[in-house]
Amino acid sequence: MTNPPPTDWTATSPPVDDAAIAVNLTGITKRFGDVTAVNDIDLQIADGEFFAMLGPSGCGKTTTLRMIAGLEFPTEGSLQIFGVEVGTQPPNKRPVNTVFQNYALFPHLTVRDNVSFGLRMQGTNKREAARRADELIELVQLSGMEKRKPAQLSGGQQQRVALARALVNEPQVLLLDEPLGALDLKLRQEMQTELKSLQRDLGVSFVFVTHDQEEALTMSDRIAVMHEGNLLQVGRAEDLYERPESRFVADFIGQTNLIDATVADADMIVLTNGTKVKAPNPHPAGTSVAMSLRPESIEIGRPGTVPTEYEPTSLPGVVKSVTYLGHALVYDVGVDWIDLEVRTENVPAEQRFTVGDDVAIWWDRHADWVVPNE
Amino acid sequence: MTALSRRAPAEDGIATPEFEAAHERQKRWRGFLMALPAYAYLLLFFAVPLGIVVVYSFGTRTRFGTTELSGWNLESYEKLGRDLVQQVLFRSIWLALLTTVICLVIAYPFAYYMATRSARVRNLMLVFVMIPFWTNFLVRNYAWYVILGTDGPFSRVAEFLGFGPTRLLFTQSAVVMGLVYGFLPFMILPLYAAIERIDGRLLEASRDLGATGYQSFRRVLLPLSMPGVIAGSILVFIPSLGAYVTPDILGGAKTTLLGSYIVTQFLSARDFPFGAALSTVLMALMLAATIVYFRRGGRTL
């Protein structure tokens, strides 16, 4: 057995002990003909971690999950599960199970037979398999439904059957492919909480694929953001939200204003219109960058009311539109060459700005964040 | 009822119960009219002749080879107990079963392969399955006659390989080969339709849960494709049981099957009542086979 290669954590990932690595992808690439679905990915998932793979459709997240499951084989690279190389092993030889998108329950089998399927295939006798299946059916709160067929269940119930079926073999890693995608909003939120507490109770890693950033942010210990087959960043929710490493991640996670700029020095950037703005950054002078400013980090006030300490991070503008959200107000402020979104708490009507008002906007210099444009 | 009363009761645009009832009646009547030509055709050329056959089966053959219909009796049905008749009957059922099983074994992997190809390849393969239908059935059977004959390519290859001169023609094997060839498409098509409908992710789920390839076939693919297996088996078994052309050309005198035997009764023996009784029994057998299969499948095809 080969030693796992040295762990290569991105700057924002919390360090993990080598022995606790459940899934280890090194230089994994998957090509379908001329199309590269997954491009040279290095990724370590810790034992007992709730890990999300997030990205728009076609970003390679599902392909990556399917490679871990054994439903696709990597074109290049090494794939280890608890230190064992499994890259070319068929799915039935791997200690992982999958909750499929739209569940893929066996329509000809009852709930109990669906759940006990995995055990029966391993040669467990019928009575023992049924007993263990019933335990899991109880765990997912479907007792009394053992003899129903999948078609007689609601979407949420089918989801639970899929979960119980995948857990019956006691996988070392549970893979979930958009498991909540087919549920309506309320049920989805309930299931999020349940999945999270189930994962805590079982203590096994859940690797969860989703295109829904809110789902990823609320449920996961760590998140990997993928785009066009590349792994852009791995980190905790706040790492991704507050310290994105690329323009794509800044734009994809939450709402933000991206303002094109050039690096002047380690402490200063120059916006497109020549305005110098204080913004600490690690990039060499001259680098084309974007400054990410969350709408809620921008303050808005009448011209001339900018506090002195915020002068280096302020801009004059004109209100172009106002959106009333009840708990909040969203202003579209035209700043010379671009429009910025500004979000404030709701204030009494007489204090609100209206379209055409001249305003000043400013932000804390720790609130902005500079990302390279490419 | 006048035309007016049928349409009128919708006052102020409101559909009264009378109006709805009339509307329903009208719809049913229109449906019946559309089905009428087919009904009439089937009644005239299927139901009526079928009735005549059943009636004849209770008649008596006169010494001159004509049929006496007065004085109904079961004599023809009693003849079914004769050894020769029993032999023909069981041989027919056996060969039809054998044909069905061989077709199933050959067609299933093919249908699975076809169902898992890209749409373009699939359509191409469907065309290939259909191509034999473009040639007359009789011609195709005579082609087999040539292939399997003493001087045919089959025999030559066997001789070359050292098996000595082999003549398959006029054996039961020849009949089964011909029947399998003739009815294979009827097995492939329903199997293909059934397998193609199955969600491929179910097989992935099965493998993911630890099933081997064979277990996935046995526990997921086969049960889910059962409607196709049943439909295909009926479509092969029934025509094989009553087959006439293929056994007659490839089977020769020694392997008389039900179809040829019935023809003999009508044309050579001129025993119309016995021929009719055999036909009635054959139909009953087919009906029974169909019902048994439907019951076991427990679903619509």
C-alpha cells in the first residue's frame, strides 16, 4: 500500500490529520471523449465530515461523486477511500453507498425489500435482513410503511427510503446526489435539519452534491466549489463567503458587487475610473483584479456625511432605483461608471433616499475583498 | 328524440344535466360509429367463420367425405384421444415451448444491448430486425430448405469439419431452427420496448448497494422487464403452436405438427368435423396459454 501523498490544503481549509482522511482524490481527471468533465482535482474529505460539492450544472460535481461511488472510472489520478486505492474497483466492492438523485428506488419491491436489498446481495439471510431493514425504516420514521411500494409514497417518504436503503450496508462514506432537489421548499428545510443530525449521530462522512448554495452553506462543515471541471476553492462557509479566492467564487456565493480594478501596491488598488481605494491584497502591482463588496457591507448617506476614517474607501453616487423588501431596502446606486447594489436595514420613510438623490457610499476597509480576475 | 332537444338545453351558456347527458350520449355514438367498420369486418370474417368451425366440430363425416350436420355428437372430440393425435399434439406443444425458450435466450441479451445504445444505433438495429419481413415468409422458408438440405452449405461445413454428411432437413431440429428464425423478431421487439423503459439508474443503484452484475440482472432487470418477457413469449409460442408453413417445408412427413395435421384432415382425409375439432382445441390451448401468462404476469402489456 502506498502512503497518501502530502496533504495539499488550500490556505483557507482547516488542517486535517492524515489518518482521518476518508476520501482522498489526487490529480483526478475524467474525460468523456473530447470533453473534460473533471480536470485534475486534488481533494481530501475528512472522516465524519459533512462535505458539500457545490457548483452550477455541468461543473463536474456529479461526475466526481460518481467516481467516488465507482459508477465512473477516473481517466487519470488516484482515488483512495480510507487509504485503499479503489480507482478501478466496481461499485459493489467499495465501502460507500449512494442516495441517488430522484432516489432510483426499485419500483417492483416494497419499502422493506428496497431497504434490505443491500444486505440480501451480501448474502444476509432473509429474516435478519428484514429485521435490520425495519430498524432503519424506524430510524427514518417510516414505520408502518414497510409493505408499500415506492409509487405509493410521497416524495419526502421516497427520499427517506432512499436514505435508509443507502445506510443499511453501514457505508464508511455516504454519497448524496442532489438528494433534496425534488422536494418542495418546506420539506427541503426539514430534511436539511434531519440529514444534518443524522450525520452527526452516525459519525460517517456525508458527501453531498448540490447546486443550491444556501443548502451547502447551512448544512456543510466544508464546501468545495467547482466550475467547468475545476475545483476552485475548498473551505468552510465563512471562508468562501468572506475570503473567496476567485472572481467566480465571489460571484457564485451570495450576492456581491464586483468592481474591476488594478493593483497599485500591497495596500492600494486603482478602480477603472482612476479612483484609488485602500484594499490590502497579496497580488503584484499591475494585476487585473476585482474588488468584491457585499451589498450589506456598504453604507449609504448624504454627500459630505462620510466619516473621516472611511474617506479612503468612499465614492459619490446617484440613487437609480429603490426596492422595498420589508425588512430591508435595496438601492441601486450609480457610481460614475458602474452601478452598485447597496442593502440597508429598513428606516422610516422620511430617512429613505429616493431616485435621483445624490448620495455618498462608503465601506469598512476590511469589508472589501480583492480577487484576481483570472 | 329530436335533434333540437339533444342540443338545446344549454340555457344562457350553462350546461344543464340534460345537456351533459345528451353530450355524453352523442360522444358514445360517435365513438361507436368510428369503430363500426372494424367491428363489421371482424364479425363477418372472423366471428362467423369461427362459429362455423365450432359447429362443424360436432358434425359427422359421411362415407363420401361430406359432412352431416344433423345429429350433433362428440365423435370428433373422442378421436383426440388416439395415440397418433396425442403424439402430434404433444410434439407441437414441445416444439413451440422449445422455440419460445430459445428465442427468449437469444433475444434477451440482444434486446438489452439494443436498448442501451444511442438513439441512432438503436434505430438502425430496429431496421435490421425488421428487414427479414421485407421478404416473403414462404421464400425465406425455402431458403432454409436449401441451407439445411443434403447438398446445402450447412452439410458441407459439417462434412468439412469431419462430422460426415449431415442432413438437418426433415428433422425436428430443422423445424425449431426455422421457427426460431421466423419468430425471433416477435420476441426481440417487446423485450426491447420493456427494457428500454427501465431507468438505467436502477441498475447503478443495485451495483452501488453491493449487487454483482448477475444479481442486478436477476433481482432488478429481469423482474422489471417481465411484461416484455411475457408479451414476447405469447407472441412466439402461439404462432409456433399453430405453425404450418415452416414445419411443412422443413419438417417433412416424420415431424407432423398440429398445423399440417389439421390441413390434412380438411384437404386429404376430408374429415371436416375432426379438422374443426382439432382447430377448436388448438384455439382453446392458445387461449389457456394466454390466460396463464397474463395471470402470472399480473399486469397489462
